[in-house]
Amino acid sequence: MGRAEYLIVLGVCVLVTLPIELAGARVYRRPGRLVRAVLPVAAVFLVWDALAIAAGVWHFDPAFVTGLRTPFGVPLEEVLFFAVIPVCGVLTYEGVGLTGRLLRRVRR
């Protein structure tokens, strides 16, 4: 896998949670809410990563990233991580809520 490994893992996360959306979670159908949920936290962690990288506290093994970096030195994969993983988390949360609603209907 090598340099694409990080991207492949992120892609698998998206694929694993996609059925939750297709089952009716409606996360991708409400992009405004999704952006408001993900963007503030992602921004904080991106700044944190950029500062840690600049200070030499944090680094990414070049064997596992593509080499594409943002202007502040954060690898593309890390930027995608801060978008993909929270979206998958929101999808999972909504999927649990959807399951609860479906179970309540069945019990009636």
C-alpha cells in the first residue's frame, strides 16, 4: 500500500459508513448542518497540527503519505482525516438514532 495507505484507510471509513446514509440517516442531504458540526473542530485541530509540525513535535512518515502538503505543512491526508472521520462519526451517531426510531416503530 505504501504512500496511499492513509488515503485508503480514509476511503474505507467512508465506504463502511455509506450504508448508514443510504438507510436514511440524511447526513449528506443536510450539508449546512454537517459543515457547522465538522468545520470548527477540524479548524482547531488543523491549527494544532500545523503548530506541532512547525515546532518539530509531530511528523508524518513520508512512506505513508503522498507528499502533498498545505501551505502550513500539514499533509493532505491529515486535512482529509479531519473531515472524513468526523463525518463518519456523525453518520454513526445518526445511524444509532435511526435504529432507535425504527425499533420504537416496530414495538408499537
